[in-house]
Amino acid sequence: MRVNGKVNPSVVIVRVQQKTPSSDPQKGLDSFPSFGSGVLISAEGKILTAAHVVQAADQICVEFLDGELIPARVVATSTSAL
């Protein structure tokens, strides 16, 4: 949905890979993909997303509107409610 030409490019997809125990004990861990949304909040590339999107992530990538994927990392978290 295109809300505004200036806002739409700031919305991103936050793609994560998360390792969880396998249902087969011989396999050890399975890696599962997941995703959430985020918003670009600075010219330096900082993204704001919900903590639950990245809290258990082993790998994080951000996908921009044009399909470009950029590796990412968590730089800060907060558990306080607004």
C-alpha cells in the first residue's frame, strides 16, 4: 500500500534467522526464517523495530523497498513501555 511517496521508502522488512532446538535430537539446532517491519529513522541507517522481531535472531538483514538486502545488527534495546 502506498501511503505517501516520502514515507514509503522509509519502511523496511527486517529479516531474521533464528536457531531453535530441532525436534530430532540428532540434528541439534534448526534455523528458521522470520520477519517483521521496521522504519528507517536516520541518515546513518538506523532502523527502529519491535524488540520481539530481533530478540532471538542469530542473523539480521534489512530489505529496502527496491529489494536491496543489507546485513544488520542490534545496537540497543528497551523493554520499557511507552
